[in-house]
Amino acid sequence: MTAHDPLFARPVGLLGWLGLGARPPAEAAAPEVLPTERRDASRLRQLDEIGSFLTYHQLEINAETLTTAFNYLTGADPHLARLIDRQMQARKPVTLAWLEEIFAETGQGSELAMLAQLMERLETSIDEFGKTSHDAHRATSEYNSALEAHVNELEQVTKAGAVISELATIAKVMLKRTRDIERQMLRSEAQTRTLRRRLDEARRSAEEDHLTGLPNRRAFEARYEEEYRLARAAAEPMCLAFCDIDHFKQINDSHGHDAGDRVLKLVAEALARISDDRCHVARHGGEEFVLLFRDTPLPAAFDRLEQLRDQLAGRRLINRATDLPFGQITFSAGMADVFAYPDRRVALKAADAALYRAKQEGRNRIVLATPEDGVAPQLYAA
């Protein structure tokens, strides 16, 4: 569902709403335009769509809502697009409060922004210290060259006493300078190592789900893009799966959120056991996980996940805090052959549609995506 759908139809776009003009009549003949004019027209059309989105949902104009509208309409954030589509299909409003809630759940809040800023500052500091180290090395080289020049000059002195005296004086001066520079270089290198270690820690913190220890959605998106490029270049098969814990809301309602967190970690640990350098697992948000299988045909990937699903469904778990049984913990999944679809984003939608069918067909099962999937995300109950 986009701004082109009848749901978004409006007689006046954002430009008209802002008093900057209106769209020309549809029947008017389009004059020949230059490439720059085409780009301008595309930008205006995109701005118009963003305005229609904000107007329809009665969202105020600020940096957050403009970014949300852009990411939704362009597909820059597939997970956000799926959540918004589900909200609209359920005939529920897309409000500022709802957007803030899903951003908090998916790790897109202020903490992530602060971590990104921290990484940027650390990278800048590393560059500065790297330059200091480089300058110190260059200074050392210059001192050595100067010392060599002095020694060459001393070789021309005829009196041995004068040579020894002059050489001793120069050597003492140059030795002091070299030692000072060496200490500077050592400090710089130690600080650089410390900064790089902290940067790595910040990156891991920004790309790790703190509850389960799995990579988060941001890390998965980057991994998916890279693995997709490599698999396509190597002509390797690739498939992915969306997994969603069944009746998770009931677990939270019956046993509390702490118990729900323990169930999330249990499922995460189970999924992580089948991960390796060709299978990547991440928490995609809420009770949803995503698995990416590279160089693995769809039937083989299905068998691995199906075996895990069956093992988990066969367990009977007890809430240690209350001694009450959780009952059967299961998950539903949708799997898709990535290269069976036009691009990786469509493959994600296809896997999500298959997950929807798994929920509709009774849960606790894995459903394979069909060629028709990936067109429009579906709404399902956890």
C-alpha cells in the first residue's frame, strides 16, 4: 500500500497544501523535458507522496515523521513498511505514539542514535591519533636524517679531539629528542588501540540485541545485503526464514514479561545452535527472528529448521519463578528462496507472507513461500 493507492488519493498534494502550486491536469499534454527537469519532477512527485502520507494519517511535520514517510514510501526500511502496512490493514491509525512505540521495540530509539554518534566520535579520534603517530614517525625520520648529515660533516673535521667532542654533543641532543618522540609514539599507539577497542565495543552494542545476544535487525540488514551480493556473484543458492513465537502475547499475559523474556532467550538459543558461517540468525524485533542460509538449497534449509521446530515443540517447560507450566512453546515460520524473487526485499516480503499462512493454518509449522508471495505483507495474530 503506497501513496498511489486510492486510500491516499487527494486532490491537492504537499506542494499545494504548502501554497507552492498544484499538480497539472492529468489530460494535459506532457512537453518534452530535459533530464534535470525529469529529476526535479521526480523529486516533486516524491514530496507530494510524502505529503499525502502525512496528511492522511494526520501526522505533524517534523524530522521523525518525514523520515518515516520517506522510508515507508521508498522501501528504505522494509521492517517499518511491513509494520505500517499491517497497522493499516487492521484499520488502525498510524499515530506518533504508535510510531514511537515500534521504534522503541525495534531498537531505533535514542540509545541507538547515541551509539551511532559515539562511534562517529571515536572514529574521528582514531584518525587524529593515527595522524599523530604518522607525524611522530616522520619527525623521527627527519631527526635521523639530520644526525646523519651532522655525522657526514664531522667526517670532514681533521682534529680527532674536535670530532669526538662535537659528535658527543650532537649525539646527546639527538638521543634526547628521539627518546621524547618515541614516548610520544608509544602513547599515541596505546591510545589508538584503546579507541579502536572501544569503537568495536560500541559497534557490537549498536548491532546486538541486548536481551538475546543475537545480532539485531540493523546488523541483519547489513549482513543480508553483503551475503546477497556475494551469493549472487558466486551463483550460490540462498534462502531465508522468518520465525515468530506462537501465542507470545498469552505467555506475557499469563506469566509476566520477565517470563516472556526467558522464553525469547530460550528460542534465541535454540535458533543460534543451527547457525554457522553459512547460517546467520538475528532477532528482527519483538518475538520475531530471521535466519539467512547461504550456499544452502531451500530443501536442506527447511530440514534444518524443521528439525529444530520439532525438538522445541516436544519440550514441556516450567516457569521457575512460579512453578507453573508454560506448556508447549512453538514457533511458526515462513521460508523463501531468495533468488526466486526480483530482489532481496521482495524475498523478505515473500517469507513474511509465508509466515502469515503458517499462522493461519494452525501455527507450529513451516510454510514455503510461493511465487505469488511478496506482493503485500499480511496481518497475523501472534
